Amino acid sequence: MRRFALLVPILLLTACADKPDSQEAGKPNVCLAPAWINNTEIVDDNTILFKMKDGKIWKNTLQDKCFGLKIEGGFAYEVRGDSICGNQQIIHVLRTHSICSLGEFTPYTPPPKEKSGAE
């Protein structure tokens, strides 16, 4: 029964995904191929880094704060079709089952590592 409850919002979100008002006019929506995702890193309750097998990193700033995401340390999602698209995918926190919506994917470059004082 719970699985059905999670699938309904996914189906509704997917059905609404093609509406032009869901993103800025003329701005392409970034979609990621799940097979190319190497791992993810939860930065905080609002930000997830998607690290790709080709070395690129995509930052996703969730549409709203996803309470418990960082402290619970994990999330799950169901892929419909062959990609995960910004502003169209929902995730749920593993232990709490909170449902949250991904936001826009943007390229991310990690800050340079600080050198230690000894050289």
C-alpha cells in the first residue's frame, strides 16, 4: 500500500513535466542518465551533488528544504524513462520516507583544496 502512495506523486509529476512554465523560457532542462551516475553526496538538506563516471559533477538544489536528508544519510528515487531530470524528479529520504522534489541541475566545480602549511 505504501509503495502505491509513493508512485502516485511520481506519475503526477511526470505527467506535468512537459509544461513550459515549469522552467524559465529558453533555458534547457538538464537530465542525467542514471547509468552514468557514479555516486551522490548529500551536502545539506537542500543540496545533492551527483558525481558522474566521466568526472563531471552536477549540483542539484532541491525545490524546498528536505528535512532529515543530511542526517538520515540517504535517499531513493524511481526512474521513469531513461533519465533523471531537474525539476521533474522526486526523491524520498530512506528512513523517514519524506518526499522531496529535485530542483535545477547546474554544473559544479569543487573549490580548490587548501595546501598544508608545510612544503
